[in-house]
Amino acid sequence: MSCQPWTREQDLAVLYLKIAYGDELRRFQNFPAVFALAKGMNRSIESIYMRKANFDSLDPAVPWKGLSNAAKLTKLTEKIWNEYEHDPDRVLCEARRAYQGLAGASL
């Protein structure tokens, strides 16, 4: 699996999963959309869930706080979340395209 730094496109693709599937991602460890993205990014399924937890820690609507040590979030993840909060339609569209490109899926 990859040890490469996360790219904007990869972060956006994970954000898309968070928005599109919400709580469903917490219930199914082998969620097909996560598996497809992990395979397309050459990353582990666990890394996708961890990145989603990073976004959860920034989301005021999430009652649990994802990863408790949000201070270690990348600036990229925080930047993308802030963009999403200010222009959700644009960012969601970009995130969906990123997911489709990396996972090879048409949603």
C-alpha cells in the first residue's frame, strides 16, 4: 500500500464518501465504495476510514468526534473542509468527480 502524502483529489474523494454515505460508512467495514476507492488509490481500507475520521473531527454535526487528536490534521484536510463549509455545492461536485476518477465508478 501507499505511503505517499495525500493529495487534494484523494482527500476530496474521501470527503465525497463521508457526505454521500454518512453513518453508513461506520456500520460496514467492507463498504464497497470504500473498497473501490482504496483500490483505486492504492491505499488500505483503514486509511480511508482514518481520513474520514479526520473530516468527522472537523464536522460540528457529528456527535462523535472522529479522531480525538485533530491538531495533527493536515492543512489540506482542514482547507478542504473549510471550502466545503463555505461553498458546499461546488466542493461536493469536485469531490464527486474526484471519487469517480479514483474509484473508477459512476455514481
